[in-house]
Amino acid sequence: MRTQSTQFIVLGIIMLLSSCTLQPTTEPERYALVFGVNDYPADYNDLSGAVNDAESIHRVLESRGFNSQVFTNQNATRQAMEEEISALESQLSPGDMLLLYYAGHGIQGTIGDEYDEFIIPALTQNAGLSEIRDQVINSRDLKTILSGLSGVEIVLIFDACNTGGFVEQTNEVINTLPRNYSPLPYIQEGSGYSVPFFSAVAEFFKADSPTRDDPPPPEIHGITAAGPSEESWEFASRGVFTTAFVDGIESGRADVNRDNRITLDEIYIHTFNTIQNTWNSQYGATTGADYAFLPHRTGNPYDLILIQEN
């Protein structure tokens, strides 16, 4: 992000991977469920930008053909997420797309006997984490919630701390690039910011011992604002990650090859580069402050058309 040569490297990566992009023969149905939470009970810090982020994502997706619904603050509960996804099971067919966006708190820690990454939708009570376990969501919960969407392309966009572990790595699927690949060569391994470009689909998102008659599991693609042990940040009542993500679509700058389509890889690389060139260059460790973070691209190792411009 700091040098023009880095951008050429990233552009070259896009071109090398372009052959992996799916070319659908018919236009799939595209749905989006968008959740944003600013207001939390007294024991949890409020946020200032999650609702703005959810509304901006909803607006930009709806303007580009998604059937999008947005849920904010007290309406953005785990129950609402489960009910809305369940309702879509009868509407979505294999090859259709569901984009699930969440902006709010995310934590990595122990709840009960579970050490995992959790997202924290709207809470109905002010209580300790162990007492609200049925209101928060970890990766296993998400598997269950999404399991009825057989063959649907699911895109997870999470703007929250500690969410890089929601789609875990497994050796069962070959990555399109080496697991320790970093598109920015000056990010040194061990620095805390070396980010895998792709990781494989989580083992828990696959069918358990699938048979020939089993329905295909959902195809999971993810972009998360930060790694499993990283924080993401807000600035001027907007999430830094979501601001860069929306800019890539609205400005068209994420459409690197100018084919009027923005793929998941293209929007990821635009968001990654924007955060590195702006936020991290101003607030990263080299400036005396250590607020640097980088988004993660996880999940299924092939590219996917996210936005089709008219």
C-alpha cells in the first residue's frame, strides 16, 4: 500500500487468478441480510459507526440488485438472524447468493467451556458472557444457522474485532495461493500483521461424512475486518473496514479490469490496500501508535462475482 510497486504486485495477482472467477450462465438471485449494532447494555461499550456501516452496506447492495434487508440495534438479534435465514431456505436455490453482513462487537475468549471467536448481536439483558451464551454466535452456531441453505453461495462480511476465525483453515481444500502468502511483501512474518490471502473452507462448513444423496453444503466465502486476535477500528462514526469496502463499489475502483463486475477478490484487495495505505500508514506501529489491522479473505478458494454493474 505504501508504494506503487505493491499495487502492481497485487494487480498481477488479480490477473493470475481471473481464470478462477465463476461465469454464471443465468443471473442468480442475490439476497443480503445486514446487521449493525451500536447500542449495548451498560457492561459493554457502545459503538458509534456500526449502524451507519450497516445502512451504507444495505444502500449500496440494494442499488446494485440485491434484495437487501437491514436490522439495527435492538432489532439486530441472533433470533432475528436465525429467523430471516430460515425464511430464505425455501426461496434460495443452489447457485443463488446470500450476503450476510454484521457490524458490531466481536470477541475472542472463553464462554462457559468454549474458547472461540464470537460475534455479539443485540443483547436483551445486561449480564456476563456466560449468561448470554444463547444470544451470541460462534462458528459452530453459524454452521447450524446456515446449514439449510444447500448449495447457496454464502458471503460473510464481518466488520468486528476478532472475526478472522469464523471460517477456519483446513488441509482438506488446496489453497489457490500458499497459506503464508502475504500480498504485501514488506509485512514481515511474525509482525502480527501477516495475513493469508486465502484459507480453505472451514471443516465445520462441510457435510459430515457426506453421501451421494446428501444435499451439497453451503459454499462459504468470507471477508473479515480483522484476524482472530486483531481489533478493527472506527473513525468519524464509520468503520474503517466498511468505509473502504463501500468505497470500492461506489467509486468503481475495485473493478480493476474494468469489466463492469466486481469480484470478491477484487473488493478484498481494494479494501486491503485502502486500509494499509490510509489507516495503517497513519496509525500503524511505525507511526508510534499501534492500531494497525488488516482484513482477512477466508473460505472457499475460488473467486466469485459479487457486483454486476449494468
